[in-house]
Amino acid sequence: MHVLMRLNVIAAAVLEFSCVHISEGIDMTEDEDRKARERDEIAARVAAFRATQEKFKRERDEYFVSTLENARKVERPSLWP
């Protein structure tokens, strides 16, 4: 869970930084434009990674529940004859 919290902080910082620079001025140099594209790409990658991690967490939870249900269904042999 710590990874997701860190990713949220990074994504928020990237988006905030991107929004500030876009609102500052429309006349951006090529270097600023490249940096803005890179920030957008980073934000997209972080969002994709976050979605993948959440998917994995859901799958782990589903697997745990189904495994536990199956374990409870199994009849245990009696220890007494």
C-alpha cells in the first residue's frame, strides 16, 4: 500500500507542476514543451502502474476468498475410528 500512496503523491505533484506551467504562459520554448510532454508521459505511466497494482490487489483478494472457501468445504477425516 505504501507504493500506491507514493504514486499518488508523485502523480499529484506532476499534475500540479504541469498545470502551473501551462497556465503561466502559452509561449513555451521547445525545451519547455518537451519537458511538459515528458511530465505528461510520467503521469500516464504512474496512472497505468497504479491501475495495475490495484488490479493485482483485487485478484489477490479474490484468490484468498476463493481459496478459503474451498478449504472450508473440504471434509476433514475423523481422528477417532
